[in-house]
Amino acid sequence: MRVIIFMMLLSMSLIVTEDIDGTFRWEQINLPAVETAEEHARMAFEYFFRYGKYGVPQGVEVLSIEMADGLLTVEVSEDILGYGGSAFERALVAQLKQIASDIPGADSLTLLIEGEEGLLVQGTAIYRAGLNKGT
């Protein structure tokens, strides 16, 4: 008897580069399937901070993930502040929101830095930011 196992992959998008006109070039990444939205979010954000290619600060750790009533709250280490420049911040924010958009059940995103609703280097706060879920 032959048994075939199918494993659904989760996908996420990463920015590979930014074009001169300010648009981003995205790359689709597939990740192994997991059972809960929190596990999906943890895997996706950890992958992003470890292997992201453009505008990703080095050494960022995902400290906690929580999903409640459509709000995805991601707590990260202060290493997220280890970059400079508005182009990198724009790319970072775009990627965080895109990853959150791929999480089942997530409608908005809050980013905590070491437990606080802090500002990114160029002054951007991500607090209950709406997500473009697409169709």
C-alpha cells in the first residue's frame, strides 16, 4: 500500500530590492505548514529577520507573538532599530505589514519593541496598522 502525504506550504513575500522609482521588487518564499496563526507568524517573522534581503536589521529576535480579535502583536528585540535611513524604514514597514497580511485571521498589526510601543528610527510607529489582505 502506498501512502502519499501532502504538505501545504505557507507563503510569504520578502523585498529583494528597491527600484529607483521607489517601488519594491518582491520574492515569494514558501515555508512549511504549521497548525496555528501564531506559529505561522512566528515562523514567518523569524525567517524574515534571519534571511531577509533588503532593509532588514541584523540580530533581531522575535520575543513574542499574540493574536487576539484580528490584531497580530509582534514583540521584537531592540535590535530592530539597527539601521538608518528612510528608504530602509519604508522597506521594513512594508515587509512587516506584508508578512502580517499573510497570517490567517490577522487584520491589523502592532509592533512592540522590548514590550513598548516604540518608534522606529525615522519615527514610524506600527500600532493597530491595517493590513492589505488582497483578494
